[in-house]
Amino acid sequence: MFKFEVLKKDDNSRARLGKISTAHGEVLTPVFMPVGTQGSVKAMMPEMLKELGVGIVLGNTYHLYLRPGHELIAGLGGLHKFMHWQGPILTDSGGYQVYSLGALRKITDRGVSFQSHIDGSHHFLSPEAAVGIQEALGSDIMMCLDECTPYPVDFGYAERSLNLTARWAERSKRAKKNQWQALFGIIQGSIFLRLRRQAVEEITGIGFDGYALGGLSVGEPAEKMMEIVADCGPRLPGEMPRYLMGVGTPADIVACVDCGMDMFDCVIPTRCARNGLLFTNNGKVVIKNAIYREDGSPLDPACDCYTCRNYSRAYLRHLFMSREILALMLNTIHNVRYYMRLMERIRESIQGGYFRDFKKNFNYEEDRLE
């Protein structure tokens, strides 16, 4: 059964140390979830993820529904067995992916009609279907179907979208059957604080196992995102996990932990790794740069990952410039470990009572993506 405990609160901020218990294990929070959209974190084996300190991964309802199909996965023992991952899994409902389809989808009160980005075939996804698919997949944490409000939009559109998401949330809760799986509600409302606060009241009033702030990091100014997180994060029930969807950079994670957020996911560490952008304790490294051609030092002397223990910057640059598959693996190993170590340091600072000092000394600008 799903359970969340707050183990310690920071005295000088809203940061908190917590523990999520699921049928597939426990996870300490604040936590970052690597994105395994199609049942795989790109360039990573499950054993690698475990060694790097990953406790929970994210899968996606939309993609797994289209290929290979939730019924096939269920017939083969569920997503955990299918992808050989024994730890907890959170599945996104597919709302963001449907949002990204643009002209290929039509949203009504019933649900979303859309064309597959794979073969153009026509499909319909309702709140009930989204829950049913996730129950078939067997994820530990499911998300309600929502409309990820685009940016920019006017107040009227954002209000209509919010009301739709709230109606879908009620239907999602009624559709849920499996008691051991958790279901999270999603707070929308675009950049409008009045709507965000309304959403918090309505969605928490329905009653879920956890709550997420959605519809952020979709193009809005960074200061607006932080305004919403700082205002709405503390308004979410303190006895339940708070999930900030699709965020983010190391700097954003540290700042949002300060606002009381517990869970994060983003493609940044894995996507950046495949593009040769690597995070280190001394700032970003663009490994293709010629300055590293004869650099025999490790990527990050302070990192304990397999890549940093065994390979030089010169070798990593050579692999990347040669388009070797190994470059993607070694780069991803490092970036994922950087994020896991970042979360470990955050948890250590909360436990030790020095989170605010950690935040103050964290190198924000160096870690922001351009």
C-alpha cells in the first residue's frame, strides 16, 4: 500500500525530508525521477540505474498505450517485469504528450481524440481510460488525466482548462479500482495565481494520495514559475507528497525544494548527456569543445560515478565526436549520478539542519541551462 511520511522539516525553510512507501519499495524525498518514457531510461540498463542511486523511474501512459500496448504489457506481467525494474514506477497520464500533439488532437469534455504520432491512427483517451491503462501497467503512482495548459493563454482559456481538469480529476478518482496503486491529482491554472489557488482548493477537495503542480516549465518566464511554486507549494496538504512535474535544472530543483516540493522529473540529465552537455560540481562541460581534446583529467574529480572513475575528458570527447554509442552511455551514467548525488546532498542538508546554507552556496548560474 502507498504511504508517505514526513521524517524531518527544515527549521529555516519549507524543505522537508520524507519517505514514500510503495508495493515495490521505499523512496526518500526530495527525489528526482529519471524519465523512462517508453519503459526505458535511454542508454541505461536497470542495473545501472540502481547502482547510480535511482529509487524511482517515470514511464508514460501515452507512449506505452500506443506501443507496445498496455494489454500486452499486462499480459506479460506488468511494467515492472516487462522492463526488468523492481523499484517503484510513476506513470504520467499522457496529458503533456497529448498537449504537444497540437493539431493532431481535439479536446472535449469526454476526453481527448488524437492521432498517433507513430502511424497517424485515431485514438480516444478519457480520464477513465487513462486510469485503466495505468492500472494495467501496474505503476505504483498514477496521474489523473489533465489538460496541460499551453503558454501563453488568456485568463478565460486557462479558467476553462482548469475547470475541465477538475472534472476529469473527479472522474479519474471514481474510475480507480486497485487500492495498492496511488493516484495523484494535478494542479493547473497557467500563470494566474488566482486560478492556481482555486485549483488547489478544488483538487485537494476531491482527495488524492498526492498532488502535482503541472503546466509549468512550458515556456513561461522562470520568475513566474517560481512565483507559482512558492505560493502554491505550501498550500498543498503537508501530509502528502508534492510533485513538481517536468522540472528541471539543478538550480530549479534546489529552489523548489525550498518551497516544500518533494518530487521532480525531467529529461534534462539524459537528453543533455546525449547532446554532450555534462553537469559537474564545477559547472557545465560541453564535451565536444576542443579544449578537452588532450585533457587527461576525469570529467568531475568530485564525482564517484563509473565514468569519472575510469575515463578522461579527452576520451569522452573522442567518443562523442566519433558518434560512438558508448559516449551516450558514459555521459548518461555521469549526468544521472550527478542528479542523484545532488538529491542526496539536499537530503543530507535537511537532515543536518543546514539546507539554507546549502542553497546559499549552491552555484545557481553555472548550473542553469542556456
